[in-house]
Amino acid sequence: MVSGISTLIKVTAGALSYITEKKLLTNQMEALKPDNNAFLRKSGSETSFAYLSNTITFNYSSFKDLIILGDSYSTSFLNHDSMVNDVLQIDSNLTDEVKGIKNWPTHLIKEHPINVYNFAVGGAPVDHDIIDNDKSCYSMTEQYEFFNNQMTVGKKYSNWTSDETLMTIWFGINDVFGKTYAPIMQKYSNEVIDEMTAKSMFNIVNKLYDHGLRNFLFMNVPPMDKFPIFKDYPDIIDYVIKFNNVIQKYVENFQSSKPDTNVFIYNAFDEVYHIMENKYQYNIIYTDDYSKGKNNNVNPDLYFWRDDSHLSNYVQSILTKDLDKFLTQQEKESKDLTGYNLMNRPPLYTTTTTVILTTTTLSNIPTLINTKINANTNTNTNTNTNNAMNHQPIIDNSNDNPIKSN
């Protein structure tokens, strides 16, 4: 029944206006909605991983700078000379199609205004020495060199600080895809290549740490078997899961060796599944087709995919809101862990008692002292009894400071 309705929608969608599509979606919503959500995947923010420092607070709400290394899922087409994200500029030389691409960094600045230094390039793997694809797709190793030349100490864009900067790394799609055709698969097993890739990645991560970065966000590889381009290659999901597991292992080892870092893995894998399984909640109809090349009257927000391998702008916006939710929650957890809230709470109001010494009070001081001594003697007796009842050792200091009577 469900597949029949989906087919009907596909056939008629091309000739429908936005309004008609909206009505169709509304009419079918309840009929297609699953009766039991118990087995649906949780959102990315609910299943992501946080490795928090006991000493360095993750003060996300105060962050001013976001630095990104990644691929087409992150790119905003940075001009490496001007350090301007061209996709955000009205007068850029990009085509209208490219200008229309809104990845998560473009959406995040709406949720959290921040300076974006986005070195991500479409098609980029971690290391071209491992995945030998198009050299114009600057790999993570090459993107790091751009960062090193532009943003390290003494360079033009080095005015970021460790405690107000988030370093984000999202690679893996091209590394997983590259293994399906790269010559290296003829030499090494999948597991060995993943280890080589992770070592190359964290060689760079350690360099970033040496430059002063302390807050790291990794985003794992989404379920590539759901990409329209891979619909006939369901086994690719095994490569994705193994790659994600290796990266998580390296993240854990990195943070445990550097406890002055806050390190996160946002679970994009689960979030993509979650949006797809709850597509009716988000008013999405098509999850196995894409909007690119369709009639101009088609509403792209009804499609899960922008093309055969990229999320639509709308899905990226949903993912971004969930990512922001996760990071905001981690700020609260971090502040509790480091005692930030206690150290920065408003001062408590206290009262001060002023003692005025007069002739009368001065003449009564010996009496006050004797009274205090008698009170201490009674208190010590009670304390000893309580200590004995609580099995605590009793220390006799009676010979240390003997009280002499006049």
C-alpha cells in the first residue's frame, strides 16, 4: 500500500504546483505515518559522543570562530586568498546553482553567529597518498597547509583564541567511496586502509593541537547505502560502519592523551537515518530521489536529496539545528564538570558584625575566656562520644597546648 502511494506521488509530482503538493502531503500524512515509533532511530544529538575535559570549559555560547576541514558536505567555497566564503557573498563568481548550496556551516551561523574559516573542498579525502582521486579536491593534509599558512601564530588571520574557537573535521565519504575503485585496495585490506587514513588524520589533529586548538568536533560518515547513487551497492554500509568505528577509537585515544581538550563526535549517521525515518514529521516526501534536474515548479524541500549523493539544503538545516542542540547541551555538561558555574556565580551577600570594645567589655574579658574554656571542655566530651560511635579515630591534643590556671 505504501509503495503504491509513493509511486502515485512520483508520477504526478512533476505537474503539481507547490500548493497542490502541500495538499497531497497533508492528505497522505496520517495514512503513511508509522503506527509504532518505538523502533525508529534516535536523533544525532541523542546518540553523539562527548569527551569532556575536567579543566577546560567548553563555553560554546561564547565561541567567536569556527574553523572547518572537510569535503562537499561542509564546503562554503572559501577563497583561500581573501579567506571569504564565496557562497555567502552576493557578488561572488559562483554559478547560481552553486550559490544555492547551503551546507551546515551556512545554517549554523543563523543559530550561532560566528566567524567561519571553511577550508572544506568538494571531493576531498583525508590523504591523496591513500585515496588517489582528483588532485584539485584538496585533501585534509592540503587543507591543513592552507590553515598553517593563513591562521597560525604571526599569520594574517591568527587572531583566534583557544577557548573561543571550534575546530570541525568532517571527512570519510570520499575515503569510503574511493576504496571502491582506488588501486590501493589491490595492496591492502579495508581494515589496513582505514588505519592508514586515521593515522594520517590524527597526525594533522595533533599538529592542530600544537597550534593551540583545544575544542574539536568530528562528524561521522552518514549511511551511504541510502545515497541514490549507491542504491545498487547496499554493502557499502559495512565500509561506513567500520570507518566510523576506527575514527571513534582514534578520537578516544587522542582525548585521553590530551585531557585539556574537549572532543566531540556528532552522530551524522544516526541523524540522517532519523530524519529519513521521520520524514513525514519534516514534510519530506521523496527519500530515494533528488530534486536536481526536476521541473522548476518542484519544491526542493520535499526531497531528501539535492542530487544523487548530497543532502538537500532543507535536510542540512534540520541536521544543523540538531548539531547546535547537541553542542549547547555539552556546554551545560562541561560547565558542571569544570565548576564553571560555581566559579562565575554572583557574589553572595554577607553581613558583618562590628564589635565595639568598651571599658565594661574589656573588664569582662577574663570571664569570657574562662567561659570559652569550659565550653570547649564540654564540647570535646561530646565530640569524643560521637567519634567513637562513628568509628573515627580520636586524637588527644590535651598535652600539646596545656591550659594553665593563674
